[in-house]
Amino acid sequence: MKACGVNLEEREDGLIIHGRAVPPKGGAVVKTHLDHRIAMSFLVMGMGSEDPVTVDDGSVMETSFPGFTELMNSLGAKIGSTID
């Protein structure tokens, strides 16, 4: 989140996120550690950020939400694969 310009405080038991009146910067490549929740949440953040957010591996999203990419793209996202 910090790499995307989100102002936050890390706590032992969680995070405090300080909201702003402007969208987050975005522009980061997020390491998902093969966690579908991280991949999907940062791609959703990318919908509202100034610059696109990229995840290193989105293949895990189909595990918990088949059709996530198609649904997000139908809402205006531009989620694609960098693997040819």
C-alpha cells in the first residue's frame, strides 16, 4: 500500500489507513505471494488510483473468484496478462 502512495501506520495487530481527499497514486507492482486476496484487492485499488497497479501473479484469482478478471474488465478495468 505504501508503494501505491497510501498513508498508513503499521500496528502489531493491523493497520491504520489515513484517508485523503484524492485517489492513491498507484503505479506499483505488487507481490502477491500467491495470495488471491492481495491480487484482487490491489487490482480493485488500481481502478481508483491515478496510475495503474500491477500484480506479479494473478493466476491465483481464479481459485476463489472464477470470472473476476472478466467482471472487472466489464466495469472498466484493463486487466490482462503479460504472458504471451
